[in-house]
Amino acid sequence: MASIGEQLQSYRSALADAQAKGDQAIARKIEQQISELEAFQQRHPEATEAPSPFEVFCDLNPDIINCRIHDD
């Protein structure tokens, strides 16, 4: 699996491509993904492996029912 740095680099490359094509909707979505992954990285400096988009979403929204963790 990719590192967080590699994932950010991939997102930035995709952002440059979207901007070059003039696809603003895709560019905004990728900018959001970059922002969220950078926020994840700040909250989890020990993490090296890139989290899935769902893991990032749940890290930002722990109260969402699909993100709750129940201990037995």
C-alpha cells in the first residue's frame, strides 16, 4: 500500500491533470481529498500507510453511524 506522501503526490498529479483539462468539479473534489488527507496526517503523525477514503471520512466524522465502533 502507498504511503501518505505518495498518496498526496498522486492526488496533486490528478489535480494538475483536472485543472489542465478545465474540469473544475473534479479539481474541487481532489482538492477536498488533499485537504482531508493532510488533516488526517496532522492528527496521526505516526501513521505512514495511506488510509482509505472511508478511514479518512470516519476520522473526520466519528459520530456518523457507519463510523461508530462498538466494543462487545
